[in-house]
Amino acid sequence: MEYSSLFVCLMGMGTVFFGLVCLIVLTMIMGKICGGTPSAAPAPTPAPATGGPAPAAAEPNRPELVAAISAALAEELGTDITGIRILSLKKL
């Protein structure tokens, strides 16, 4: 027995659609079983606005950050890490 191309296409898309619906339902059930909380998390309190730049205490791991950025740049550029000198960092 030979099936038409349209029938095969519709059966394939129907199977995928049914599988995705089953995944959504199972995910929702597992969320309820595992005690998932609603996504309405309390909003973080905003920091008081200061007129100047952020204090240095806001970035305690600054040397580690500079080292990680230097290593990533050296890897991407294919150079030695000693050839990279980061003069300043600005948060975007």
C-alpha cells in the first residue's frame, strides 16, 4: 500500500505537534509536583542613585574579571596574554 506525500507530511506534522503538546503538559505537571513557584518573584530594591561613578566595592573581583577578559581576547586573537593590556573597563 502506498501513501500519498500529503498524507505522510500531515501525519509527520501531527505527530510532532502531539509530541510537543505532551511535553508541555508533562512539564507543567512536573512543575506542580516539584513545588514550582509562580514566576512572580519580588522585584529587587533599587540602589540609591549617586551622582558619581559606582564605588570600587561594587566590583570585588575586578582583577579576576580583567584576567578573564584578557584570556578571552588572547584566545580569540591568537596571541599571547602578555601582549594584551587593558587600560579601562566600562559597564555597558
